[in-house]
Amino acid sequence: MKDKPTAFDDRELSDWLMNLIADGSQDFLSSLAEVAVTADAEDYCVIRPALVEFRRRYCDRARKRVAAVDFSQRESFRLKLGAQGGQKQ
């Protein structure tokens, strides 16, 4: 059986989610991105289809408003979540 990915493992959506979070907006997509990266693998698999659809609809918004995220931010965000107990193990 294939392991279920988390947002950090998702090659298709990971960068988009991190860009939305880095944007710093308090809008719906940014909030949803924060939920996605804190979800465990089981919950992430439930919300992933919706994320794919939102990215399809609003991909241009992310490209226009968000500068490229430094990939070191991804690891520091992951470490911050771990320190806060944000991800289920």
C-alpha cells in the first residue's frame, strides 16, 4: 500500500502551499494552506482534492502576488511546527 503524503511531501502542491503562506495574507487560500501543512497524512488526503481545484482556479493569483519562497523557509517552518506540536506523528 502506498504511503499517504503530507503537504511537505506533495510534489504537485507543496511549493504552491508554501508560497501562499509566505504571502502573509489573511485570506481564505492562505488560511487553507496553513491548515494543509499542519494536517497529518490522513487528513491531508481528505483535503487534497479541494486544494488541487483551488490551485487550478487561483494559480494566477499566487503567481502575481507571491514572490518565490526560499526553500530554506520550508525546513524552518517544518521545525517550527514540530516545536509547537503542530503535526501529528
